[in-house]
Amino acid sequence: MAGIFLNDTGSNPWIIAEAGDVFTQNVQIASFTYCEADSPAHVVDIADVNGRYILQLNDQQRNIRFDGWVHGLTIPTLDSGYVVVALKTE
């Protein structure tokens, strides 16, 4: 089993622990999971590389099955914790 490293887009799933650009090319996503938020009020915002909002995860809505393509991926806001991005494989 391959190791999973923070902010490594060469693995699946991706573990993203800081806000910023993640990937600039088209990518097919299976799911997003927000983990270990320090507060119930903390959120993570997820957008494509053009700044188009995709979704927001919080303490009440941590795991979203996405199953779709996005044009790149950026995390504009990550209040605490980290995001697990599972890529769709065929």
C-alpha cells in the first residue's frame, strides 16, 4: 500500500492540510471529507481554479460524495483540520 502524504497530489486520496491551489488540471473527484476541525464553527471552502465555488464543508456536513469533474481544485478557506479528496478511479 502506498503511503499518503500531506499535500501530495501524486497519491489517492489527497490529504490537503492548508489553503491554496491544489491542482490546476481537470480532475474527477469521488468525494470530499473534512477531518479534525478544531471548532464546530470551522469550515472548508472548495472551488475550482477559476474561483467558482464548488461546496463548503463544516462540522454538520463533513463527507460529500461528489462523483464529478472539476477544472482544477483550490481550497480558499481551511479554518482548521484537513480535507481528504478521494479521486474517482475506473
